Amino acid sequence: MGYKDEDEIKKALGIDSWRNLSKDKMVRFAAMMPDVDTEVALKIVEHFPAFKDFAENAVDSMKKAHESTLSANKHSQDQFHQACQEIREILRSELNKDNLSWEEKKFIIEKIQETGRMEFQKDSENKKFLDGALKKIAIGTGAAIALGVAFVGGRVMVEGKGDPEGSLEA
């Protein structure tokens, strides 16, 4: 079940206002997070500044790590393609020699084709790598948000100790 707006979530939690969010309901809210529309979850999280700051810092750190990984990957890819291009140029110059037998020409042409296959394979590997990296970032971001929710939930429990209802003022 996907929750589309704050009112649906409040109704599911049995509260009229975010001020009525008790420690127990915070834990329920954390459990509901996977079913909450992202924009709605972000709106709700704005009610909790410590969570918002934590999540933003975690996402920024992951973004920087991801950008660094992508940059290193691009550099590696560029070097590989440049090396393949240089190999092909050497092979072409060899192929242009007049005194080559048919077997030697065939061998050089096969090596040129092999560099093309190597580049295709490297490109496929790179796409898989990028897909995996993107999934890891998504999982990491989700984990950071989940940890933030747990942090806020813990804070709610600590702050709600003296309050019989355990409610949190937002």
C-alpha cells in the first residue's frame, strides 16, 4: 500500500497532528517509510530538523563518494580506450607494409577486430558497474534515512520518558 499524502499517514497512525506522534507511532512511521511516497516522506521529515540535517549530510557524503567513483571510472575507461586506439594504429601501420603475406595480414586484421571486441566487452562491464554503483548509492541513501528515522525514534523515546503519552512536539 502506497501512502500518497500526509493525511493518509496521519490516519494510518491514528493521529490528528505531527505533535501527537508518540514514540510508538514514530516506530510505526519508520516501518511505513518504504510504502510512503518519497515527496511525502520528505515533507514529513521537515517536521524533524535533526533528522533532516542527518539525512542531508548522509546523502551529500554518498553523492561525493559516488562522484569520485564515477570520475575514477571515467579516467580508467578513457585510458583503456586510448590504449586500444594506439594498438589499432600500430596494427594499421603494420598492415600497410607491402611485404606481408596473406596470413600475416589476416592475423593483423584479427588483432584489430579483437581490440574492438575488447572495447565492447569493457563498455558492457562498465555499464554493469555503473548500474551496480547506482544501486549501492540508492541502498546507502535508504539506509542513511532509515538510520535517521531510528535516531529520531530514539530521540523521541528519550524525550518522551517523562511524558506519559510519549508525544513529541514538532
